[in-house]
Amino acid sequence: MTEAGMSDDRCAEMRLKLQADLDGELEAGDAAAVAAHMLACPDCASARSDLSALSARLRSELSYHAAPARLRQAIEARIAPAAAAPQPAPVIPLRAGRSWRDLGLPFGAGFALAACLALAIVLPRGQGQLADSIVASHIRALQPGHLMDVASTDQHTVKPWFDGRLDFAPPVKDFAAEGFPLIGGRLDYLDGRPVAALSYRRDKHIIDVYVWPGSATLAASAEGAIDGYNVEHWAQDGMVFWAVSDVEASQLAEFVKLWVRR
């Protein structure tokens, strides 16, 4: 029992609702119950204060980046068919007197967000989704200041840079003589783990190669195109590789052949 005579179960129930209360997602009755409990229970009131301070700190310290136009267009194209189909109105709890405009979102944007979350929860994590994630990562990296953590055309500079930053040593190759010079590398996060991303240039185009350990030996490459970007996937020497670029498919295939042969 707390000082105010509240049961531990009641406190646990209220604390489960704290984040929803701070986000304005509780119905009016629940919000009033939480507010009344906070007045009577110093421990829960302190927990709410700490959570509020943490939320404010995250909002002030986290940086926001606008999605590139091509990524937004790709997402909108995938959402459009689902949004056009007849759907029952989603039931979303809002505090009394609040509306979608109070959340800073028109209803259509709220529905699109819900559709994205539903797809993320329902669909299994497969090769197609991984390829989509890799293309999205490549597009993000093309934004100014995001392409490389280490900028160098020297493979003996790029390869040691990953030491201590990854739990594996990615192979780094340079194909400057063949028209695909190495320009640097960076850390990325894909398929639930940190990976190495190596960047190459072909004329005015960037080729990203994502690398992480895999149990497969040399396998035939898989290729395809996603939202205007060509993608190739292969495995070699205990590593998994994904290459993505907007270069012509034949040039990306040439690049992969160079990598596999050397």
C-alpha cells in the first residue's frame, strides 16, 4: 500500500498508462483517473514527472531529417492502393476535445501512418523487405553528409577504420583501374545487426555495397530493380553482399563480376 492507501496493483495499472497520458492518447475518463491518482500518490507522480522530463529531453536532442522526395514518392505509391480501398473508420482514442488537427496530422496522414505500422507488424521479414530496406538506406546515404564515415580512395585506410566498430572484418576492394573507384565507407544497420557499407563511384553515380557475415559460400547472384534502383545480392567467403545503385543494370552486374573474381 502507498501512503495514500492505494494498492500496488492500482499503481501498476496507472504507470502503464503514463506514456499514453503524456501523449494525449487516453480517453477522457481514463485521463481523469490518472490525474486523480497522481494527486494522491507521490510515487506515481514522481514517475510521471521523470517520464515527462525524458520525453522532453528526447524531443529537444534528437535531430530530424526530411525524407528525400524519391523515398516519399515510393512510400506514397505503396500506401495509395490500400488507402483507396473501402476501410472502416479506425478507432483511435483521443482525449476529450482533441482531434487529428491537435495532433498536427490530417486524418489522411494518420490513416497512412496506421497502414505503414500494420504492414510492418503483419508482413514477415523476407528478402523483398530486406531489399527495400537496403534501397531506403542507400537513398538516405545520398543526402549531404550521410554517405561516408571515412572518406578515402585507399582500401588500406578504409578497411582498418572498421576495426573495433564491427564484430567482423569486411573485405574492402578497389576497382579504380576498371572505372569503379572506392571513395569511402560507413557503418549502417540492416537486418537486425550493424553492417559495413562501402561506397564506390561510377561516373556521377554512387554504388553502395553492404556487407555482413553469412554462412553461405559463393552463390549465384540475385538481381532486380526497386523504385528505379538496381540491386544485386550474392554470398562469398562467408560474407553476404548487397550492391545497390542507380547505374544501369549492366554496369552494376559488371561491378559485381569484378568483385566476385578478385
